[in-house]
Amino acid sequence: MMIFLSIILCLSVFPNIIYTTVPFILNPDCDLPECENPNYPALYYANHIIDNNNKIHIIYSTLDQLTISIFQTGKNYDPTFNYTALFSRNYPGAIQFIDTKPTNSFSLVLRRLMEFDDEPDKANITKCENTTISYYLHNITTNNVTMLNNNTNQPTFQLPLDMLNGSLNIDVIYPGEAMRDKKSPKLKTTSKSYFLNIALQANNFSAPHTRFAFEFYLMLPGTHGLRTSSSRFIDDHFTPDGLDGGDMVHPPFITSPTGRGVAIRSAYDRWTGGVVPYEIASNISANNSIFIVNMMRAMENLTKVNNTQCISFRPRNTSDLYYITIFNGSGCYAPVGSWRNYIGNRPVSFMHGTYATCMVSGIIQHELTHVLGFYHEQSRPDRDSYVSIQWNNILPANAFNFDMYNDSDVDTLMTSYDYGSVMHYERNAFAINSSLATIIPTKNASAFIGQRVQLSPIDILEIQRYYGCVPMPTNTTTSTTTSTATTTTTITVTQITMTGATTTTAVTTTTITTTNKSSVNNRGHSGCRPAALVASDISS
């Protein structure tokens, strides 16, 4: 008989506390109640500043459960939270989830701590035993959900569950004053009035492989109500079986469910002036820090136009409002774009461990290209003309990684499909068996895809166009043109793989030949602005 575990913790939330902004790394300065409890396994902490009055705090564990605690410290708007997770077991040293076998199970617990009276604000919330809602999903392949609600006076608390082959989509919406039952006790909107905790516990671990992706959404104050903002991660998480010969990494790159092709269709997510401020955490070794910075310099040199830098990475100044923090995390992953909807740092994980490492030239450049605002190549609207997706060979829980998006979601920057892109999946990405192909090139059956050496010529052109360093082709009419381009590029790089304190240097020569026939929709561009790159709200 399976045992379904739950965590119900009565926590206190204190007002007027200053929190240190250190996302997704071990943070001894975290002063949330969970962090102050020596028996609480929450080791990782983050916060996101929305504005002067609103801050979201996130805390999670590296043990056999994931706990995300989120509360709003501001006032006067209704919070909405969306969480998407794909459950599986990780190798040691990374976050652990349930494996992808459908016979396994997990329990899901949500806790909302609120005050439902007109009494003056108190220093903490003590009524958690009366304001607890617990949901248990008993089988990963069904929607068999039971609900326990100990407080019948609570306003509606919605939890639509969408379980499809191991992925769980959670939407938690508090309707707020305007929508709630007027007969219910008054819900006060105070600095401690909203606290949501999600605890995911997995049972019956059995699979040796792992797949993990997550994203969350916050509701931000807007001029006309609320708007959704996504903290879009691209989680390129790999597992021990991604090692080839013990020293080469071929990770199955995982995109979050919002992965949308080539470039973000919003100028708002470009880094101002193409400048990306960065800081490197202390858990990155000196040798690995040098290697990462060298990859930044390589990207700067590759994308130069007439010896002028198009993009640049520089150490952050104290005055920088937006910057990335590079740390040794639980995989290779990065945010997409500048995230200019909030102030603070954006986490970029370059793991270096005993069994796997991100310290490979093409992996570093891949993740930094995400930072610049680019998604994966095979999500382009025209991908079906160039590759065939073998759906039957894909792990069902990972099928969302092969979603294709339309022209309203992405901007291909008027470039042709690029088999040689450093942003392209490899042939067996997310395969149920590594010997099976999940992506097969159709225009050039022998094309090599999934290279992790460095930016391809088309990658370089896309970055140059996205940041306005190279003008878009000028066409004042809307037409569809078909072009055939054959590119043979020989890339010779010194690829350095960092292993502990040892540096292995090898000169690699890679010849990438792509023959692409693509339909490009010319949208009447002129000058150097990419297609439809205008400031707009980010939506899910």
C-alpha cells in the first residue's frame, strides 16, 4: 500500500523584515521562518522585487521534496500563482522529484495563511490550523484528487489540475474582494495577508534518470489592473546518462513550457545596449570563472560588426538594476531575456560536479544565448519543413519540449532554419531510449544537429539583428519569398573542459553544412529593428 505524505507546517510571517536577494543558491542570510528552523530542509532561497511595496519570496529544498513558499509583502492587489513541474528523480546533488514511471505517486499540499477578521494587524499569523487546504493526487496518471478543507468560511480557492503523463499544471487564484462571497468574513489585505506554500513529496523512487523543468507566474500591478509576468527559465538539465565516454556531455536540453522558438518578440526583454552585467558566485571555482568569462569574450568577438562590439558582458556595478548571477547549481539553465519587469539578479546555473559538468564551450554559449533573449531552434514556426518529430520515441512527460509556436509568439529575425545552431536539440533529445531519434532532419538527412561547440553563423546573425547591429533586410511590402542557402562553415576552437582542478584542452574542428529552404514572411522592415520587436507585456 502506498503511503501519501503531507507536510503541514504552521509558520509565522513577520512584517518589516529585510531579505537578502540571492536567488537559487545556498543563502545563510535567509531569515524566513523556514530558514530559521534548523529542522527545516529548505536550503535554497530567492526573492523577486516587483516594486517598492511588493516582493515575492521563494524557498525550496534539495531533499526528497520541493517546497516553494511564496508570500506577498505588499498590499492592495490580488495574487495569482501558476506552477508547472515535471516530476522525476535526480542524481545525487540535485533537486529530487518523482521518476517518470506512472506507477509512482506523490502528494501535493497547499497551505494558505490568512486572517479573516477586522482585528488590528498582528505580529504573526497563528491560525494556520484553521486555514489549511490539502489536495492529494493519488496516481500520477489520473485526476483522482481528494480535498480537505478545515475552514468553511474561506473565500474560493481554485486549484485546477491538469495531469498529462507526469506533468502537473497548478493554477492557484485568489479571487479577491470583488469576487468573494460578501457573506464571508472580511479578508484583510495586509503585508502578511497572502502566503502560499506548495510542498511536493515523491514516493517510490525507482528510475535512474531525471527530467526537471519549472516556471512560475506572478501578477504585477498594472495601469489597467493586473498583468501576468513570467520568470521564464530554460532549464537545460542533464543526467549522468548524458555523459559519453566519461568526459563529454550531451545533455537532453529541457525547455520550460513557455519556450517559444528563436527570439523573444519583445524589445522589452533585450538587454539595454546589448550589455549584460554579471556576477559570479563564490561557489564557482577560479578556473571555472576564467573559463566562463573566456566564453563571454568569445561570444563578444564572434558577434562583432566592423570590429565594434554588438553585445558585451561586464562585471556588474552596484548601480545595476538588472544583472545575472552565475552559480554552481543543479544543472545548466538560464533565464530568457533581461526580465526587465523586476529589479534584481537573474540566476544562471553552470553546474560542475563529479558526474557531469556544464563547463563545455558550447553549453556555456548556449545558456548565455538564452540570457540574450533566444529560445531553442526547433520551436520555430517553420520547423516542420526541416525536421520530423518522432513523437512515439519521446518520453511522454517531456513531449511539451517539442511544442512549435506560431509567428505571433516568436521572431525568426528573417533567418533560415539552422541545423547547425548551438540552440538546436540533438537527435535523441528526451528519447525513451537513447538509441532512438526524436528529431530527424528532412532537408538534409545527414545534417548534424545539437552541436555544442560555439555559435553558428546564423546564430551570430540573429544576435546581431536582434540587438540592432546589423539591419534587417528592407522590404516595404508583405510577401513570402523562398530562398535556398547552403553554408559550409569550419569552426576550429580550443574547447576546454574543466574537471576539478584539472584543465583538459583539445583543439576541435567541426564542419557544419546546412542546406536550408525556408519560407520567410517579410514584414516590411527597414533600418535595423527586428520584426515586431516592440515593448509589450509578457504573457503566458
